[in-house]
Amino acid sequence: MSICLNIAPFVGVLISSPVIVSTAAARQRKEKNMKNVKMSITDNKLLIEVDLSQSFGLSSSGKSITVASTEGNKPVPGSEEIKIGLNVYKPNK
């Protein structure tokens, strides 16, 4: 937890009271959980499992239906320097 103070350009002039900011809570709001994606490493190969029977509703454009998503780039388990971004979708008929 950190404390932020808003201070005017003049030394010693406080223009608002202290605001407590939880950096863990802020980070948690930014992080999104993956939808219907499981990753594992076997024999130095990345295995990705997606249940094709699931769906998570329409995309923002309404043109497709989301089946699975990493919700942005995520680190590969055991190889944090390697990232993956995955979207699995089908057309909205």
C-alpha cells in the first residue's frame, strides 16, 4: 500500500488530503482472467486446451462469438519471458 499526496508547485503547500492507493488492487483490476484456455508444457512443447462447446457471447463488433481467449498477452507457464495471445471465435450467423 502506498500513500499519494498532491502537492502544489510551491514547497509546503498541500492542496488535498492524502489518498491511500492499493497497488495490488489496481493491478488486479487491470488483469483479466483467461476464458476457456488451459496451457501446459509437456516435453518442452506448449499444449493449449480449449473446449469448443463453450461460448462467451458476442464480440464488441457483434460479428463473431467468442469461444476462448487469453484476454490479451499472457506468459507461458514455466517460460515467463515467452508470451501468448489467443482468440478463438466463430462467425455470428
